[in-house]
Amino acid sequence: MLLRLAYLAVTNAFAALRLLPMGDRDKNIEILALRHQINVLQRQLGADVRVRFAAEDRTFLAALLAPLPREVLRRMRLLIRPDTVLRWIAI
């Protein structure tokens, strides 16, 4: 698990570095494209299929989303419910 978590941290650090030279317009387009992909995945999975996150994925998401205010977190489009993320943060 620690190796996977380290891998996620390194790959996401490089992803964050890739965002530095991008303009706001490009970042907004990428965000919209990612949100659309989430919508497509949710449609394909249907309401009866639950997405399973590995422990390292839960840890990384909780660390990434922890600084956000609860109101912002509840407005975000996530594969999981915001209350689930808040529960992960509390653990």
C-alpha cells in the first residue's frame, strides 16, 4: 500500500507540474473534459454498481480534498458522495 501511495503522490506531483505553464482557459477545458468523462462512466456503470476505491486511493483523495471547505466539497462532481470523502478525512 505504501508503495502504491508513493507512486500516486509522484505521478500526481508531475501532473501538477504539467499544469504550471497552462493558462486558465486550458485548465478549465481540461476540468470540463474530466467532468464529462465522469458523467459517461456513471452512465455506463448505472445506479446499482458501486465504485470501489483501494485504500491508497482513498488516502490520496482524502489528502487532496481535505483543505476544501465543506460547501465546496458538496458542490463538486465526484464518483463518490461528499459525505464519504468527509468520513475518509475524519479517519
